[in-house]
Amino acid sequence: MKWIYSLLFISLTFLGCQSSDKKHQHQQEEAEATVSDNCAHCGMPTSSYKQWSSSLVDENSKEHKFCSNKCLMMTIHQMEELSNPTEVSVTDYYTLEKIDGKKAFFVWGSDKVGPMGKGFVAFKTKEDAESFAKDYNGQLPVLSYKDIDTEVVKKAIQ
């Protein structure tokens, strides 16, 4: 009978350790997900700002997420190691669709304020961007990704 109790005790101890390991692993995975969902520039949570969120993939195939296009552009133009992304993804302001940032059109200086204040608002079509700029006092002309250089970023963050 002692043998059965001993076996039961050892089994329960083993199961308890496994449960603790799984709980610890789950907590670690949640922490990693939380960190990776924070803006690579300012640390704000990207999931809270879906309408403004963006990302880039660097030359090492690592994805960097941003709470806003403003943080994205500041990073590209201020951090040498991220200045030549292989992919850029932005969110169309009207449709909330993820679009290729290198093909997107941007309006800056509008009355619409993102999570980091005034910044760059992205659109899939030039027509939508121009209409938005007129409706919300944005700067014209509308900019393409290639048009946004360090000087434009400096103006936009003032």
C-alpha cells in the first residue's frame, strides 16, 4: 500500500512540475508577443492603433512594427540599419486594408491626429489622398513613398 502512495505522490509531483513549466512557457510567449506588438520607434502598442499601424521588413527579414506612419518614417530616415527596408506595409486610412507602403500615397500636416500627433496618413489611391488632403487641410501635393525624404520628415514632426 505504501508503494501505491509513493507512486501516486511521485506522479502528482511530476504532473505539477509539467503544469508549472507550461504555465511559465505560456507567460513567456505572451510577454514576447507583447514586446513584438510594440512600436519599434516609441514603444506604444501597435494593436491599439490599427488605423495608423505600419511595419517594415529589414534586410535580415525581421519585421518591425509601428504605431503610426510617422514613427515608421522617422525610423527609416533616422536609423541607418533600417533605412533600406525590403518591404513596407501601411494601413489605408479609409479601408483599413494593409497596403504596400512603397506604392502608397501619403498626406501630411492634416487636421487628423494619429497616436503620435500629426503625421503621415496613407492611402491606396492618389485620388483618395488628394480628397482627404482637401477635406482635412493636408499638405499638397500628395507624396509617394519615394517623395518622403529626411527634410519632409523633419517638417512633419515639427
